[in-house]
Amino acid sequence: MEKETTTSPNFRILFALTMVHFVGDFYASFISPLFPVFIDKLHLSLTQVGIIAGVYRFLAFIVQPSVGYFADRYQTRAFIFWGLLLCIVSIPISGIAPSFWLLLFFISIGSMGNSMFHPSVTGMVPEYAGTRAGLFMSIFNTGGTLAFGVGPLFITWFVATFGLEAVPITTGIGLAAMVYLYYAVPSPRSEGFRHLGFFGTLKETLGAVWKVIVLIWSVMVIRAVVGQSFLTFMPVLYVQKGYSLVSAGAMYSLFTIAGTISGITAGFTSDKIGFKPIFYFAHGLMTPALLLLLYLQGNWVNLGSALAGFFVMAPLPLGVAMAQGLAPKGKSMVASLMMGLAWGLGGALSPLVGKLADIFSISTVLWVVAWIPILTLVLIFFFPATESNMKKN
């Protein structure tokens, strides 16, 4: 099938794709802020919390590349809508889970659903973004980060007001949104890889740039380890310090909302100066911001959380946009590698972080994790000086 080419963004479709991202991640954002409540209700250890977080993210490691492979071969919306439905239904049901194993089961089903829609919709963004791929990939990513900002505020308020057992009621919000999305989201465009196997698709997709893709992916994995460690255990840490569940949810929201702002800013700026300088800036200031968060007290932790989120979340859309620019033949597959595979593998280390937190304390382990971004500066040095679509045109 011959692809349409256009230099003008299709705002209607881009909005719908961003809404898919927002709705799915809105429900995914419920999990970490509710860990303190799950700990109290089910008497979970930090290791068990780490297992839940790790399995949730490890499933993204498995599911997203697999779906990305099929999404580049077949023109279907099934991955998008079945994924959304599983996420919308399964995660709220976790509120009535009577045991650790059933909680893990419901969250795992929700994780698979959340992982299913990401490759297709992320791969579609460059097709409708015209010459502003960096900016619109950042705006699309904002749908997810904004959801992770609003979702924790909503769900911690909801649970504090109505109780954990009432969470399944929230499914109605997502089902209503799906009605609009069903009519607004078009079918993905096939990349024409149906005749190729999985490894053949990888070879056709990555070609001569595979080494650079692996380099970018490595930086994204390290960023994911740091970001997911803080997002998983930060609410637990501050509830242990005496903050309320709603306050801990607000810190989580500030972290991700600041990431929303930085993601858009980074996308806009990358269209002007390229990707590499933004990576240097964000990763260079990530460690100081995270250490500042851990040292601040009282209401100042809200400022620290926002600063930390600003730098941790800024590079996320750029890694996807940069990789898609280098390997434009398989946008869904590349997106799944940069988001699902990197995020899932990074988050899969959560059980280890949880076990270490049980041994040494959460604050000690997060202090060590905060130093990890310094290592990425060496890898970023070897990034190519890739320009965005806007700059090329």
C-alpha cells in the first residue's frame, strides 16, 4: 500500500491518538500511588511491592515488541481497543483483590492491555505529524505523562473518600471515552512487512543503524531504571515519613506533570537544535535533582518532586522520535523497543530494588539509584548529531 505524504499535521487524529495514550495511562497510574494502601490491606512486604511493579513492567518488555511486530504487518485497530479495554477493566478490579496473588493477576492483565495499544498509536504519530515529529511525539507523550499526573491525584482522593473497594466503579470513565475513540481513531497503516518473520522484520527495520538504535535504547533503559525506582517507592517512602496518602499522590503527580511540561519543551526545542543537546542537559541535571528531592523536608518535597520529574521525564519522547527518524520503516516496532522494551526491562529490576529497600531502607537505595544517570553521559557522547524532521525541512 502506498503511503500518503503530507507536511501538515492532522490535528484531529493526533488528538485522538493522544487521548488513547491518556486514557490507558490514566488507569495505569493508579497502581503505584495505591501501594501504601495495598501494603496495609494485604500486609505486603517491600519485596512483594517490587515484584508487582517488576512484573507489571516486565510484561511491557514482552508484550510491546511482540505487538509492535504485528502492528507493522497488519492494518488493525484490535490491539488498540482490546488493549484499552483490558487496562480499563482489570486495573480497577485490583481494588477488591483479597490476596497478593490475585492483586498480581489483575495488575498483570492490566499491564498486558496497557502494553498492547502503545506500539500501534505511537507508530501512527509520525504519519500524521507532518514535519513536526519531535514536537507532536512530545505532545503525544504528554497524554501519558499528564495521565500519570492527574490519575494519582484522582485515585488517592477517590480511595480516601470512598474506599479501596469502590475503585472498580471508575471503569465507567474509560468505557465512556472508548465510545468517542472508536469513531475517531483510524486503522494503522501497514509497513508492508507481512512476508517477513520477526528477525527479518528487525533486519528490515533497523538495517545499518542497529548499533545506534541499541545505544539509544541503552540510555532509555538506564533512565527507566531510575524513573521507575522513584515512581514505585517514592509514595511508600513519604507515607512512611508521615505524609498522607493524598500528599504522596500529589508528589507523584507533580513528578509526572513536570515531566509533561519538560517533554513538550524538549520536543519543541529538539525541532530547533536537534536531540543530542537535550539529552546532555536532561541527564546531566537528573542526578542533582533527584538528590535534592531526597534531602528536602516538609512542603519543599513538592518542589523537589517537580524538579526531579522535569529532568527524568524530558528525554522519553526524544528517544522514540530520534529512533523513528533513524529507522522510519518500522515505526511501531521502533516505538515498542524505545518505550516498552526499555521501560519494561528497566522496571523489571523493581523486585531487586524492593529487596534492597527491605534490607537497607528505601531512602538509602534511592540515594544510590539517583547517581546512575551520570553513567549515561558517556553513552550520549556517542549519539549521532541527528536532526529532527522540522530542522531537515
